[in-house]
Amino acid sequence: MAAPFSHSESGRMNEHAPQLFVPPRPAISARTLNGYQTLVALRWPKEAYTEDILAQWSFCRRRFLLNSGDAIHRVMVDNIANYKRTSAAVRILRPMVGEGLILSEGDEWRHQRRTIAPSLSPRVIPMLARHVVAATAPVIARFAASASEPVELLATMQLLTLEIASRSMFSLEIARYGPALRRLMAEFSSLAQPHPLDLLLPLGIPNWRDLARAKFRKRWIAFMDDIAAARMSEPASDHPRDLFDLLVAARDPETGAAFSRAQLRDQMSTMIVAGHETTALTLFWALYLLASAPAEQDRVAQEVGAVDLSVEAAATALPKLSYTRAVVEETLRLYPPAPAVARMAIATDKVDGTTIPGGSLVTISPWVLHRHLRLWNNPEAFDPCRFLGDKPLAHRYAYMPFGAGPRVCVGARFALAEVGLVLGMLVQKFEIGLADDTPVLPKITVTTYPDHPVRFRLRARG
């Protein structure tokens, strides 16, 4: 997200539907401690949704939850060097992304950010949009051929967004390397689940899961190097075909330096990891919300009904999907893919009048921010109209599904375009409903998952 989204007054109700859908909240009995798999809503008391700063003890350490704009700005912008990633985050992510944009720090991070940013600027959206539509069309065709059967959409969206990420990253090699990539991503998904030892042990002391992650890292490096070598052996193209071409051609605007082979590999990995799982979850929750709110789904259907969503017209279609985009933004408010950002304070700091001792855990939770009673009216309700219009947020960090500050997600524009196009294509072709009435509750591991497999019914429109 390059800048805060503008939206209508926080308390504005959905004028075309007097009764807004309110997704079910987690129940206390659903909480578990095993593997840190807990419901994020239950990790904070009611005060978290009303206070600017909440102080607690967690694992014998001081923990602060920040909700005020000034406090978040201090941690994410003004004094960002004082707040490092937690050991758990590094343990989980490094086997896949190495020292890429997510985990690099200091001058190395600044070099990578300067170099990669032009590769994801608005001018490349048309190229990427074509990959999105080309990957989605066969999925639409398969659904149409078996529309009478219930389908588990999360698994389908995970495969689809991995296909989109792969085509966008290295389109020429997807047929050859796609099956192996899917196997490796499935293996990493199991290794990425946090364990209490990930939280309790210092980074320098490995646990048994770290050993498995290290073995995975060796296989992953070899796999990505094979893809890079195959691409390097291809004749050069006059025009970029995918993100690989853009990354190879990228140069640091200050130094003129290109990415080394290792840096290129880590950037490829970062984009695949960041570009598929969270996007799949956003698509799932958007489809669940629309299936639960028929009036909202009908409004999306009316918007996309006459829009050309073919490969050739994909990019020009995006500006016509304003309400679809609002649905995506409201989905990201209710179900942020990354529900919490945790940082460790290196030295004692003063944050919006509160002293943060060195060694404290500082958390900024989009889940809490997006439901905070001082920042949103009727925050539990699904109301896409919040994101129509031009009224400002309660404060600039009240809505941050892609993070904030210098390290805001560089691929946010592409993620929004991808979800909007896929959602538009699905609703254009199908009426989407739930196959049963079992409440769907959010469960948190690293991201926001449904608590059970959810089956949908897709009926052809018209």
C-alpha cells in the first residue's frame, strides 16, 4: 500500500442494505496453546479495542500493544532501527526468503528496496494483470464444468495464487517447474507453523524444527538456482515478460548496482512467498463474506457484469471495479492476512508518553486496529461502503493490512489488483453460496485461516 486508502466516514452505514452481515467471532473454547496456534482475538482483553496503548506481561516479558497513530509512527518510522524482528519471525522466514527484502536490514535493505521498487510500480500492472487472468480462466472453466458439486475454495485459491505468483515471476518455466514448486511450498507450509520453542529460545540456539528448516533451505536454494540458470540461458527479450526479467534488469538508482545471483534468488523467493498465501486467504475471506451477504455480492455482480475481464482487457478493467475494490479493502480490514506485527525493543524508548523498556515486545495488530472502537463505527460489520468516497481515516495507521512506514509491502498494488480481478471473474460467472451453515471462525497461526474446511456452491449466473 503506497499511501493510506481514503474512504467514507467510518460510521457510514451501507445504504443499499439495511442489515449488514456481522461475521461470527471466535469462542473462548477454540483457543489452544499448542504450537502457538491461537485465535488472535482472544489474546487481547476488551481494553485492547478501546485503549491507545495496552501494557501486559507475556512469557515473563513486558508486552505493549500500540493503537495510537503517534505510537505506531514512532516504532514503524521515526525510530525504526530500535525495533528488530523477533527471533520467531526470523526462524520461520529465513529458510525460504534468505536475506531478501523481508529480513534484510540497514544499508542492505535500502539497496534492495531502491532496486526492486520500480519492478512493482504501476506501469507493470498491465503485464501482471494478464498473468492473473490467464491463470484464472482455466479455474473458471473447471468450476463451470462441475458447478453442481460443492467445492472447497481455500485449497483452490491457494493453488491458483501460487500459479499466479509463479507465472508472474518466471512465466517461461512454470510448466517445467510448477509441480516441484507446489511440493516444496507444501513442505514449507508445515515448517512455517510456529512452535513455542521458536518463541522461547534465542536465535542462536537451534531447535529441532530449525534443523528441518535448514535441510529444506538447501533444497530450496538448489531449486531456485536451477530456475534462474534456465532463464539466464534463454535469449533476451526486448520487452519484460515477467518479474524475473524486471529483476535481472533492475539497478540501484543511487549506485547502479544490480542484484547478485544470491540476491536475485532471495527476491524471487520473497515474491513467491509473499505473493501467494496471503492473497489466497484474502480471496477466501472475500468469497466467504460475499456468500454470507447476498446484497453485497449482487452489487459486485452488477458492477462486473458488463466489464471485459479477458487477458487483453485485464489492465483496463481495473479502474471500473471500484465497488469490487471496496469489497477487497473491507475484507482486508476484517481479516488482515498478517494479523499482528511484533518487534523487540533494543533500547529503552519513549512512545507517545509511555516508556518502553529495552527487551520489551512491541506489537502492532491490524486485527485490533481494524476493530478498534475509537477508530471505526460498527467495526464488526461487513460494510464495503466504508471504502467509497474520500473521507480520511481516524488516524493514518488505523488501516494497515500491508504494514506501514518504510517497510510497507512493496507488492501491495499488485495484491489488490490480483484479488480484485480474480474476485470479479468469479462473481461475473457464478452465484457464490455456502454449502452449509456452520459458522466460520478465524484461526491464527502466522496468518488468518478459517477454523475448518469450508465448502461453497457455485451456480452459473444467468
